[in-house]
Amino acid sequence: MAAAADPIEAADDDLRFEDLSAEGQARLLDMTHNRLVYGITIIPFVAMPFVYWKHQLDQNALGLAVWTLAYFAALAAVRLQFRQYRQDRARLCPSEAIARWMPVILRMALGHGLGLAGLVAVIAGRVPFEFALLLYMSLAAIMAANATHQSPVFRAFKRFFNAAWGGCTLLTPWAFPDHWHLVMPLCISYILSIHRHSSIAHRFFLQQVKLEQDSKRLAEDYRRAKEQAEAALYAKNRFLTTAAHDLRQPVHAMAF
């Protein structure tokens, strides 16, 4: 007969982002936002060698160069926005910061994903097989990194991944006109594996924050119990001191 499921593990599996405190949710939002800003920052620098390579192939690299410049502009915008985010996190309570910034970060994740899919649209059908393959491999590495570091807010990662890799998958027949039937199954299997990996990472982040919250609550409960015990001990000692003093008065009177 199969052993019954561990209730603690079952509770962890059912844990959701909304089950955390506002402070815990804000911490996860910080992690996802940091990764998004970092990801957008490095993308134009990753694209620059591809611009040079396309130029070396004696092909028109204007479209790829414009795409790279657009990401440089996005880089500057998100850096300014991130500064405002840190100011709001310092002055607003966690619930207010989440209400204000969660929609912004979700839109940022979607826009970043569409931007990466746009890169494939720019080069699809215009570059050799090796160029497109290396680009897809680079994007796959970016997806894998984000599957871990952007997964604290799973909704943000899903928007990013579905837009980016979903777009890449749909554009595969144009990016690999002679080999798309070989590349397409790999793209689909990658979707399944990355989605599973990111969901596991998301659950790990939730459990870690929940454990930290429980530890802080237990520490606070211990502090309060300690203070109550010390107060009770002080009251007992004061009572005994007063009682001893009151008992000594008749004895002294009898002696006199």
C-alpha cells in the first residue's frame, strides 16, 4: 500500500505567491525586477557581435543595428525606471509598492520577450544557417538563465518566455527554411523543459521566503514569551520581597 503523502510537502506544493506576506511578495518582486533590468542591459552588448558578423557576411546589417540601438534606448529607460522603483520601495509600504509596480514589471517582461522575438524576425530568412543557429542557441541560454532568476514572480517569467521563445518557435520555418522540421521539435521540447524548470525554481523561491517568514514569526513569538516570563519572574520576586517584609513586621513588634 502506498505511503500517505507528507502533509508538509503537500502544503509546500499548494503554496502560492498570494499566500506570502506583502513583505515576502515585495522581495520576490525585487528579484524579478533586478533580473529584468540586468537582462535588458546585456542584450544590446550580446547583439553587437552579430551586427559585426552580419556586416562581415557582406549583408545589410541596418535592420539588426537599428534593433540594437532600440535596445540601448530601452536600457536607458529601464535604468531610470529602476531608480524610481528603488525610491518607491524605500518610501512606500510593501503592499503599496506591489500594487504600483507589479503591472509595470509584467509589461516590462512582455515587452522584453517581444523584443527578443523581434530580433529573430529581423534576421529570419536573411542569414546563413550557422548564423541563425548560433543566435537561437544564444537566446536559449538567455531563456535558461531567466527561467531561474526571473521565476520568483512566475507571471512575469511566463509573459517573457511565451513572448520570446514562443515567437522564436513560430518564426522557425522562416529562420531555418531548409531545416525547420528538425529545429521545430527541439524548440517545442525546450518549451516543456524550461517551463518545468522555472515552475520548480518558482516553488523553491516561495518555500524559502515562507521559511524565512516562519522563522521571523517564531523568533518574535520567542521574544514575547521571554519578555512575559521575565515580567512574571519580576512580579513573583517583588511579591516575595513584599511578603517577606510584611511578615517581618509582626516579628519585630513581638520582639520589642
